[in-house]
Amino acid sequence: MEQLLEECICYFKKRDVYKKLFSDLRKKYASLGHMGGIIKLSGLSSDEKYDLEGFFKKDLHVEKDVKISYAFMEKSLKNSKFAPLSWEEVLMGYFNEPLVINKDKKEKELNNRNSFFEECALNCNNKIILNWFLYVFKEKGKGSQIIFKMYNENKKELELFLNKLFIAFGNLPCFEGKMLLLPIFAAKTTGNPHFFDLGTSACKLLLSFIEYFLENTNSYGLDRSSTDGLSGIEYTENLLYSVGILKDNVSNTCLVYGLNGVKKDGSVHKGIEGAFIEKEPVQVTLKTLSSLECLLAGSVQHEIKEIYVVENPAVFSYLIDTYPDGAFICGNGQFKLAFYITLELLKGKYTIFYAGDFDADGLLIAQKLKNRYPSQVVLWGYKEEYYKKYLSDVQLDNTALVKLEKVVADGLQPVKNCILKYKRAVYQETMLETYLPYS
């Protein structure tokens, strides 16, 4: 029988057309789980059709595409000198490997993959990191597509990559009460300052872990809600900051006036105090903010209860000149991380009055701040009478007007309705006389 099989395989391998036929038959077997179906061969040459006719004893030149059913193949085999053999034996001999059913193959691949990741998990001795990793690969949590893709590309590299991740995640700066720049954190934990560069697979998995960590632990005073309502780079920066990582600690700033800073050791920050004494505004960087325990409105000896936040620098400048004893913060359009950290360092002790432009973007900015600090923020000057009094000639296009559909905060509806009616904007710089600090 073995000699007959060798003779059979030799016969078919001498004729290249049978590789096409047998490849398709093997795919049918894998799909169906048994021999069956119809094989369609297109684009065959005349010689290839003659080679098929030699075994199947049938004129195959009459049709452009050759169609051969498994039933016909089975009958042809039984009528040949190879009758004692089965097509299963022929295919296994021809390809020199067992036949595989797709379902069995998938189950085997899945078992192999699970075994690989379980072996990787043995290298992790930190409970929260281990739980995150099990969540990613077993429950297909955020980041699963990344590690599965890397698994398919290079398992060995993935194993080394995961080991670096586990080490880095176990050494987040927040565990030691520190703040580190992202490249420095990466260099200290992986040896590569670019390992966690924004947009890389490593950074995406780091963000996935931080989200999981914030949602599943109350340790270190971390608050998942501090990242709510943000988008894009703001969300990423806030997420990193929550575990002591700074993407950039000097160019990310917030412009303030009339504030004082208290450092973590309880002493007053001399730089911020100097600006306060000189009645000068100061750009506080993330580096400075990360060294503080809290911010005060006014001085340590004489705090004031209200802080006024405006969208535009020109309005901020006008207010500090006109009301030099007040406390002011400039949002400068879309809020940066430093702006949010500044508000967080106020520890919820003050009423915050916010004023911005009367256009779609301005109202959305105001709404974002009100949603984030609902009990602290008071929408300042959002009145229909002000809109009508200071109406500009700037026409708003349909794109801007559509944005207004997202403005749902109660205190913004009068201005929103005016914008929809008149389709024009009103800017802060024209409303200076309306900004009278309430105190």
C-alpha cells in the first residue's frame, strides 16, 4: 500500500495542474470538515486540461472553466489503478502534512495563543498589572488588538515588549509621590526615552493600563473623573498627569493673577508670591504646578472668595488693570492641562465666575467648564441683553450654527437662542464694561 501511495503521488506531482486541484480540494475539506463539494478551475491551458483528462477519462475541453465534483473524483479514483487509496491519503501524501479542519485549526491556534499569554503573565508579580493584562487578552479589553497583532508578527519580540511594560507599569511615578517627564520615565523603566512616545503601541497600552488602574483602585488619591469631558491630547495629558507623568512641563502653562502657591512642604512659593506682591500676572508651568500642594486666591493672610476666569488674554489684561485686588485666570481659548491643574489646586474652595465669547465655540468651552465643576462655576454675563447690545457684524456659517445643538447647559440658552436668531457673534473684547467683579 505504501508503494502504491508513492506511485500515486509521483503520478500527480509530474502534472502541475493537480496542485491547483488538490489545493482547492484541501480548502474544501478544511471548510466543510469532510470531503465534498465542487472544484472550479479557471484559466487552465489546453495541456493542463489534457493532463486532467488522462486521469478522469472525460472531455474537459468543451467548457472554459473546468468543474469537477468530489463525487466524480471519488468514482474516478475507484476506477483507477489507485483504487485501494482514499483521496484523504492522497492529499496527505501529496502535501506531506495532515489534513486540517478550519475549526480545529482555529481552536489549536487559540489554545497556543492563550498558552503564550499565560506564560507571559507568569512574569508579572504585580496584582493590578496582572489583572489588567488578563482583562486585555482574555476579555479583549482596550489594547487587545495591539498585542494580538504583535503576537502574529513576532512572539519573541512581544514577550520582551510585555516584560518592559510590566516593569514600567510597576514603577509609575505616583507610587513614589513623584512627577516625571514622559521621556525620563521611559528611559528609567525601559532604557529607551522614546519607548512611550505618543501614538506608539507602548503609549496606547500605557494609557489603557492607567484607565484600568483609575477605574479599579482608590489608592494614591487618583480620580478617574478628572479626565471626563476631555478629548484628544487634553485627555491623554490628563491621564498621564494622574499617575505622575508629564508630556511637557514647561511649555504647557496657565496665565494667572492674584494667586499664591503653597508647596508640598507647606511653604509659600516665592516666585508666585513675588508676582502677587508686584501685582503682575504670571505664567505658571506644569513644572511649577506639580510642586504645589494648593493654590490660594489672595494671600495666605487674606484669602478672597471669588476667582474670575475669562477666555481671552486681552480681557484678562483689562481686568487685572482695572481691578488689581482681584484674582483672575485666563483660559486662552481651549483649555490646556495646566489650566485644569490650576483649578484642581484651588481645592474647590472658591466660586469661579467664567466669561467667554458669544459664539458656538465660546459657549461649548463655557459648557465644558460648567459640566466639569458644576457646583463651583458660575456662568458670568451670559445675558440676552448683552448679546443684543454688543452684536457684531461677524456672520456665523452653518457649521458654527450646527455646533450649537450641543449646547444644552441651562445658563447658556438665552445667548444660544439669540445666536440662532441673529446668526452673529459677540466677542468679549467689546463687553469690557459689563465685567464687574461681583464682590
